[in-house]
Amino acid sequence: MRSRQLHEALEKLTKAIREVKAVVETMRAEHDPPASHIFISRRHYQNLSDTKSGKRREMSAQLSWQTACELGFRGNLDEWERLMGDMGCWNCPGDAILTSSRTAFTFSDD
């Protein structure tokens, strides 16, 4: 009787492991638009040669902020400009927003 219970439990466990593996593969295949937008916008903003008045960077930040808002960014334009201009430490724990939008507090999880 116990061997049958063990066998059934192992079958359930095997099935659960297969389901988890399938979900993990699906998650790996998913594209993360907010994170991609942050990286692309940040690189563009940093490499942009600006005018004396700063209008070019201001316009670039505003356009990318509007796109970020469509992707779920909940911060204001000043916060977005700070994110675009602050290079920070790429490996620092405080820069979690740069590594994944899912861990960032400024993006909604819709």
C-alpha cells in the first residue's frame, strides 16, 4: 500500500516538475518591453549630443517617457529624466529598475 502511495506521489511530482519547466521556458521566451525600452532609451539619451539649451535631450526624454507610460511607467517626467541621465552602478542593488521592470516599483504589473 505504501509503495503505491509513493508511486502515485512520484507521478504527481513528475507532472508538476514538467509543468514548472514549461512555465519557465515560456517566461524565458517572453519579451520584456518595459525593460527593453529602459535600456534602449537610456543608451540613446546618454549618446545624444545636445544643444546648449538642452532641448534635444529634453525632447528625447519626453518622447521616451510617453512610450514608457504606455508600457506602464507610473513616474513623472522628472523621474524618467533622472533614470535616463543617472548612469549609476550597473551591478548595485539600488539599480534593480535597470535589470528588470518586473522588480521595479515604478512600473505596473499589468
